[in-house]
Amino acid sequence: MNKLEHKKHFRKPIFIITVIGIILAAGIFSVFSYINTTNAKNVTDRTIEYIRSQCIRYEEIAASDLAKSLFRIIDKTQEISRDIANFNDCSIERLKEFVADLSITGVIVLDENGTPENEYYTDDTGYNVWQDYIKQKKLTSVAVDTSKTYSDRLFSLPYDADGESDYCYDFSAVTRKDKKGIVFAYLKQSKETIDNGQLTLDSLFSGFNLAMNGHIILTDGSKVIATNNNLYKGKTVSECPVINSFAEKSTNDADFVRITDPYGAYYGGMDKCRSYYVYVYYPAKEVYIGSWTATSIFTSIYIIFFLAASLIYRIISIRHLRESHITEEKYNEKLLKSAEEARRANAAKSDFLRRMSHDIRTPINVIMGMTEIADKNADDAERQAECRENIRTASGYLLELVNDVLDMGKLESGETYLEHIPFDLYEMFDEIAVLNGHNLQRKNITLTFEHCENLHNRLIGSPLHVKRILMNIIGNAIKYGKNGGYVKVSVSESEFDEKIPDTVVINITCKDNGIGMGENFMKVMFEPFMQENDHARTFYQGTGLGLAIAKRLTENMNGKIDCVSRKNIGTCFTVSLPFETDNSCECTDRSKVTVGEISLEGLTILLAEDNRLNMEITEFLLTNEGATVIKAWNGKEAIEIFELSEEYSIDAVLMDIMMPGTDGITAAKAIRSMERADVATVPIIALTANAFTDDKEKSRSAGMNEHLSKPVDSSKLKSVISGYTGKKDLTLRECYLLAGESYDDLLSRLGCDEKIIYNAVKEFMLDLHYIRLLRAIENRDTETAFKAAHTMKGISANLGFAKMYSAFSLVTEELRSGNIEKAAELMTRATDEYQKIIAALKRCMFNK
């Protein structure tokens, strides 16, 4: 075969393959063209139908808003008519009050002939401007027919030169109640205000994403009134080439046609809805690349997903390997022999009396010496201040020493009583952060609390002793921390025993960058009175018992405590404690808790104290922080003061336990049992010299929220009260956010004025159905409890409190079934949600 024949033979299959390729390409193009055209037509039909529904909705909303506005001006006018009759007074002064109180622009009082008797207005109108409207027969007939009222909206008045203005007037005429005549009232509003209060056609289209870069044009037949195409906004129909192209190509409203304008070719359709014309169209190139775009997007997403999954798998593998190495390192060293621990423990005990003699006498000597120095320097203010500070420091150290020694004595004698009650670990973190706030600010140390996801923060155990362990460890981290340093507390969860349900091990780690500890001291750091340096007792004001107490308490709760430290680098303590999980409440998911500012400014506090000096001291501590104090000298007087006070006017109650006559326990129970809305949420804080667990249990059983031991620490008192009250200058939206609810969703759903919501929320706070529900469940009155729970469920739904609604729904269903015992259990969660809502709302609803 020569070269020529070879070329011919080669060209033939090439030609055939080319033809086949063209045919296949044409076939594929035709199929995809049909699919894309059909899809575009379907999208167009759905879009037009959507625009039709939005136009209808717009007209209905506009009509509804006008009706509401006119009803309000009628109500205000009728109220003026009634008040004129009741007070027999239609003087200018009285009319001025009506205008101010009802927030209207003007009011005119006329006799039965339409002649004005008196008028007051705040703009430049008055009877002279309104008389043409007033003298109309449909308005003057109101004077003699008491069943008639008349109202309307005007968009211009005669004094407007061009017949238009930036304002409109809502006016109403009603029959006078005192005699025949008319009360005419009107409200001037800017058109901008009305427009802002109403939906626009453009806003009705918001949220609707038009595929394929499509365009919507809505006209009233003469001009464009809404569009997503900036080229045609504000233009007339004749100025829109694309609309003219529709008119030329479309024979009926259902056509899907090809149209053009100077900017390109399009495909689309049109329809008529009442007085509106709807045009929807898409660029031609977008119509025919839809399927290819979807394929490209899918391919891109798949590639990204594959790369991301590979990266995540790589990261997890590296992290797993690293954690394995860390786990191996933790078990490389063994603990000291038990004999060595016993020897050092016995040595520490034998040194007890010597240390106690020194540690007790030293602060007492400081207190006595500083008192004498202060007496002899009465005129030296600076010296006096220095002496007071030294006395305060010494007395604080002495109190800490007494508390530590008492706790250590109870631990060694086996008299420590471990509670078995529910508590919230996150709330404990908050309390610890607040209690250490002063020392953190003084040393400029940052304290943060971090945790892992899906942690059981609601636990059952002994919160008093858990808090003592954490306070000792975190307090030491702050005390021995460097200025400007940090203390990081993290928490994680591990399985306790798979055979025992609802149990977990909580691992709490406290890490700092403080002065650290040496290896030798770490061997004896958990022994009583052990301190690394002899000067630590003087410089850091430590007793050497904090870690020993933390160790003993941890062991008593079947936990363990570990420590890693390096000198001048930092220390890391890990406390692992087993707990039962409290499944009666939902777990709270918070990623970080940080220290915030606390204040008692503007609070009103009821202080019940029978001792004059204690009353004076506590009153000074409170008033010095900006609080107002109401004094009660016994429990009976405290009950009477609270009972006569306005609801929510008292922000907190400080109650001494031991008082003559009616003691603090009895007084707290009496306050909680009162029939008023705020008794369930007002914080009652016990003040007592008794600091044992059984005393605290009595306080809690009486309805007290907190138990503070005397002598009262000012910073702790301030932090505890502030923890229950918080800032009092929040907006209603901020209160909803604080309670975990959406205020904007409520506004959107109700579509009413915010003042109405404010009044409704205030009425809810004064509602007694929650108190009645508690009383009914306590008395096992199922019928009354069901009615109260059903009401609380409805109130929660109406005010947008979703979590509270869910909780009271469960209670209602159990009561409907007659299961009051189960309902009582579910009330724990309902109470938590109710108190959280009330605590948040009090920060704006009753600001003083």
C-alpha cells in the first residue's frame, strides 16, 4: 500500500469517528438542552407562584396595619371622651394632659354643631386646618348618634402647598359622653415611620434565592415597583426593554419564551396577580449550563471532602500516637515507699504543737501590736491605714488557720460527713472564680475554666467538699503565681465502671506558670504543715494544711490527686473524683467561664441581724458597695418588712440564723410560703457563726440559697450577692439572650409593638400560677396543680420561653395522667428554667 492509499485509509476511520462524535455531542446537547429548558420552566412557574402569594400577603398585611392604627386612635379618643365626662373638665390644661399621656398630636372638643369649645395641639394644625374635614356630614353625624365613630388616614392637609407632605394623619371622631358633641383627636406620623413599620414588597422577597442568576420585575402596569435588577429600579414600563420584549413574544401568561434586551438574551415567563404584573427571566447561558455547574460543584465538593478526611485521619493518628507516649511517661516513675510516707507523716504530727504555737501566736501578736500602734498614732492617717491593713491580714490568716485545723481534725477523726445531693459543676466554677476575683486582680493573673464537650456537669455528690478541694488547689495556684501569669482549669470525663450505670469520673486539672515546687518537697507536700520554704508562712500567709486537706477529702470520696511541677516553671494538679450523674436536669454546654466584674450598685437588701455591732459592720460593707440596706432586728420584723414591700423591690435577704423570738430558719420558711410572685426567686442568704455541714443543711431545707460563715468576708459577701442578682441595666433583648431565648424570634412571631411585650413580661413576673403549682404539688392537689401547670405552659409559649415551655409541658402531661409523684420529680427542671428566666428578667424589668 503506497503512501496515498495509506492516507486515504487513515482518513476514513477518522472521518467516521468524527461524525459519530458530532452526532453523540449533538444528541447529548439536545438531551441536556431539553432537561435544562424543562427545569428552567418549572423554576419559573414556582417563582411566579411564590411572587403571587407574596403580593397577596403584602396587600393583606398593609390593610391589617392600617386597621390596627385606626383602632388605636379610636380607643384613645374614646378614653378622652370618658375622662372629660368623668372629670367634667375639657380645659386646655386637661387636653394638654391627654395629648401627653396618650402620645397623640392634638385633640379638639366640639359641640353638636361642630363648633370648637376647646382644643390643644403640638403641631401647626388645629381647628382652622381641620374644619373642612370636621364639617363633613359623615363626621358631624357622630355628635348625635352615640353608636357611630369615624376614623381615617390622610396623607395631606389643605395647608400643604403641593397636596403632599412627608407626614400623614390618623384621626378619629367619637361622641362626647358629657353632652352632645364630638371629641376629635389626631396623630401625626412621618411616612418614613409608617413605611418602616410595614413590610415592603422588596422585603417580602428577601430570603428567596432565585436560581441561575435570574431576575424578577414587579410592576403595577405603568412603573416598576419591585425588582432585584438594579438597572430597572424606579423606571417606567416603557423604559424597560425586557418587558417590551415579553409583550412582543408572549401570546399568553403561561408561555416560556426567549426575550432580549440591550444586555443579552434571556428565557422566562410572566403572569398577572390582581393589580400587579410579574416577570421572571434568566440569562440564556445560565439556563443551559445548570447541569454542568451541578456536576462541577459535586466534583469539587467531593475532592475537598476527600482531602479533608485524609487530613483529619492524619491528625487523629498523630494525636493518638502522642497520647500513647504521654500515657507511657506517666507510669515511668513509682510512688515513694509507704514506710517513707509514714515516717514523714509521723514527723509532721510530732511537730504539730510547735507549729501551732508559732502560727497562732504570730497573728495574735500582730493584731495586738498594730492596735497599740494605731492608738498611739491617732493623728497619722497613713499609719492608721497601715495598721488596719496589717490587722486585716493577720485576722484573715488566723481565721484560715482555725478553719484548716478544724477541717484537718475532723478528717483525722473520721467525723467528716459527705453529702449526697445534686449540684452543678459549672456553677461551682463560677463561684470559685468570683471568690478569687480580688486576688486575681491584685496579682493580674488570668483564671480560665475549660472543659470537653458532652460533659455531665449535673452531678450528685458532696459539693461543699468538692468546692473545698478546688478552692485549696486553685487558691494555691493564685497565691504562688507570678504577677501577670495564668491559671488554667480544665475538666474532662471518663468512664467509672461500665457495670454501674449513671456513674462517671470527673478529671479536673489545674495548671499554672507560678513558682513551682522542687522534687524533694513534692515527696512530702501532702503532709500537714509542710511548706517548701520557711519564709512561705510569712510571705505567702500559708498554713501548710491546704494540700493535706485536699488529699484527705479526695481519698474520702474514692478519688485521687496527682501533681507535676517544675521549679520556676509551673505546677499542674489533677484531681479525679467519681460521681453519679444527675439526669433530672439537662447538661449545660459552656466552653469557657471567665471572671467578670461584680457590683452591688443599686441593689436593695433586707438585712436581719439582732446584734448591733454585726448589723453596723454588715450594713457598712453593703452600703459601701452602693447597696441600699433595710434593717430588721429580728426574724419577725424581717417577715413583716418583706410582706409589706413591693414585689421584686427587695433584691436579696441576708438572714442571721440565731435571733431572739423568730429565728432565721423560721423567718426564711415564712417568706418562702407567702402568696406573692417573688418569694420563689428572691435569694435568701444565711449569716451564721456555725460552719458545719448539718447547719448548712438546715439552712437549705428552710429555703435559703447560700450559707455564709461569720466573720463575713466583704469580697465573698459581694460576690455571692452579685452572683444571684447581676447587672440591673440590661435591655429586654439582652435578658432573653441571657436566659438562652430569642427575643427577635418572639417579635417576628407576634408582630406587635415592643411595649406590649414588655408589659406582658412584667405581668408574667407578677403572676402567681407558679407559686400555686408548687403549693398544689406539695399538698398533692392534682386538679389545682394541673390547671396551674397548664397556665404556665401557655404563658411560656406565648412569651417565647422554649425551654421553660418544654419543662412545664412534661409536668402538665404527668398531671393530666394523675401521676403527681412523677410531676413532682419533673418540677426540678421546670423550677430551674423558671428561676433562670426570672433571674434574667429581673435585670431589666425592675431597675431602680
